[in-house]
Amino acid sequence: MPGETMERTAQSNALEEIPIEGFDFIEFYVGNALQASYYYNKGFGFDVVAYKGLETGSRDSSSYVLRQKKVQLVLTSGLKPDSEIGRHVLQHGDGVKNMGLRVKDARRAYEIAISRGAESVSPPEEQSDCTGTMVTATIKTYGDTLHTFVERHAYNGAFAPGFTAMDKKSEGTGLLIVDHVVGNVERDRMEHWVKFYEQIFGFYVYQYFDAKDISTQYSALVSKVMANKSGSIKLPLNEPAPGARKSQIQEYLDYYTAPGVQHIAISTADIISTVAKLQERGIEFLKVPQTYYDALPERVGKIDEHIPDLAKLGILVDRESEGYLLQIFTKPVEDRPTLFFEIIQRKGAKGFGKGNFKALFESIEREQQLRGNL
């Protein structure tokens, strides 16, 4: 199946999908939540809006909630060496543990998922405080990654019961909403997880890229994008494909030691302004050679942006039938070469920048070579 194929409609015999409104939060397990919150506050421009820890009665963990527009991150660390959080960080390093999915009825979403074979982590739990009531329920997905159904239409607090409000502001960088979250899985296991999202959630394969679409002279990977019909949730899944050397996906699996979230893509309405602000704050991005920009006018045609401005910042461009998109990728944001971020601006394009794959992956391989992992 060619990578350009958009499978926009589910097959007639597909299961009814679990209705999901969008990403509610993305929770990281980290070694030191206080220090991590400083990084995302000062580096990415997130406000710190809520806290849970010893001072609020939490004896086992500490969490900081950071928010910028509709992007909500939760940074959690363990307070005891034998905690599940501590063991997770020891094995995987800092990384994404949980994706919160906003729903109208968490109990119903959980019941549907369990009836279709999902493995439960936490059954529906109602939590209340003076600001209202919310309901959450959690299931397992790939690796140690979790999905939590979040019903918060009757809750008006800072984040959740047990959290206290904080007001540590930052000058925002223009980040708006989570566009998609990408997971890496082991070789020959992607179809298993594709079926998981089809059979549990009622999602469908929105786009597919084979090893010919995503390859260099050294390595390759295969990717399928799972999505719901509304497009509010897109979850690409990658697996390594045979190549002459170690792929970026295999490097991730080696250092994370399990399947997990590879990167989080966040949209902006002005990528040039956003990336400039992020670079001023010390966020490091992958770079591509000037030859990429020399060939850009012929490859993508007329665009609104000034190409020298894009070249200065390292922003990539790709055109599709509906329009074009601009994107750029950070270097890994942890000591291990695992999690990174994508900044994306869509100008009509609904895909994932297939035309940029070769340039992007070659830049990743240059970083791999510097790490001695290619």
C-alpha cells in the first residue's frame, strides 16, 4: 500500500469507535519532577498550574502540571526508592507513562474497552473536591504505556482532586495543541498493536508508510497512523525494518528497553516565531544541509514563508494535495536517545511530511553516529 494512500473511512464492518474528544494530558515519569518542571517552564514556555506532593498529602509521589493553551503535561516522580515510579525510571529513564484521553463518559469508555479485550489497570474511579467531580479509568497499551479515560466536564479545579493550584507563569512560545503522539514498538509487533487500536478503540489506519517510504542507505522503518474518525486523536506506530545498520527505532528500543512513546508533536500557528523563541531558550533541534533548502522551491512550489528564514531555523516543508505543512524536530530531551518533540504548523496538509523523511532521517543518523549507535 503506497504511503500517500489516505484511508479516511473505516470499513463497513469496523467496530463502533470509543468517542474521544482529544488528548487531556500526557504524563511523564521522571527522576526529579521539580527539576523537570523547571526545564519545561523555562525551555518550552509552559505555565506550572498545579502541584501534588508531600505538602498536599501525597506520601509516595510528587507531580507538577504544566499547561500551554490546550497542551497539558504532568511530570511525576517517586518519593521512595522501591516505588513503581522509581522502578520505571530506573528501567526506561525519563519518558511518557500515560496518555490521558478526554471523554464524556469514562465509565462507558472503560466498559467498552474491557469488553473488547483491553487489560485493566484502574477501574473507573470518581474523585471529588470543592470544585467538582471527575472520573478516570486506565488500561494498558504497548510496553509500559497507559491510556487513561478522563471525564472532567463536572470538574473546575486546577487539574484533579488532590492537586493544589500553582501560578508559575512563563512567556508562552506559541504551542497550541497536541497534534499526534508517536509510539515505537518491537519489530514484527506493529500489526498486533494496529489490531489493538482497531479492535479496542474502533480506530482505523489513517496513513501507512513502508520501508521504501522511510529509509536511507543505512536504515529503514515501517509506520502506520492510527486515528479516530474526527481526527482528534492520531497515534502513529513505528517498528524497525531490516537495514544495513541500526535504525533510530531500534536505538530507541535499546535504550528505553521496551516499546514506548518516541515523540510528541505539538502544533503552532506560527512555526517561525515558535521555533525562534524555543531556540532562544536553549531548546536544540535537528538540522538539515543547505542543499535541502536549495531544492525546496522546485519541490514544494510557492509557500507563504521566506525560505532563508526557514533555513536559518532548520524548519522543513512538505506539500500535499490539500496544502503544505512545516515541521521541525528537537534533539532527544533526555540523556538517553529516546523521547523528543516535533513542532508542526499545518497549512491545509493533513499528513506527516513524507517528503521530508529522507532529510530528517539522515539528520537523525548523523546524531546516532555522534553517539556511536549507527
